[in-house]
Amino acid sequence: MIYTLKFGKKFDREFSKIDKSISSQIVKKLARLKENPQSIGKPLLHTKPTLWEFKTGVYRVFYLVQEPMKEIWLLSVKHKDEYDDYIRRGFSKDVSEF
């Protein structure tokens, strides 16, 4: 089953600022993600709702899988150094965009 990708405003802003070589790698992974969201990412079990991430170079793409609706909500693209701060403080605001 193919999932629909939904892009948050923050994701769009951050994605437009990263290097083209990294963004093209992310686009390739997003194509795979649409077919099976569990195939390339991993769940961050200490988050509610369960946040997922996949890695591309030094960047992390954060998303939520909405099974009943067959949607993937793309929340943010962060440098790996910003990972902890985003998990602790940032992602719940991004979820409210949807």
C-alpha cells in the first residue's frame, strides 16, 4: 500500500536550506518511505506519539506514521547535532501543524 507524504511548513523551510547533494539523497529515501515507512527508518520509542527518523549523512529526517489514514507526516530535517534538542523541545509543536 502506498502512503501519502504530508509536508509540514518547518520541513519545507529546513529542506530548502540543506545542500543539494543531501536533499537528493533524502528525496530518494522518501520514495522508498512511501512504499513502506518502516523499511528505512526507526521508531524513537521514548516519544509520544511515536516519532520515526531516518538518517542521511549528518542529517536526520523526523516523521510520524499515521496508519489508519495511510499518511506519513514529515516534520523536520535536522543536523545530527540538533537531535537531542529537537526531541526534548521541538517536535510536539511540529505535530500540531497537521
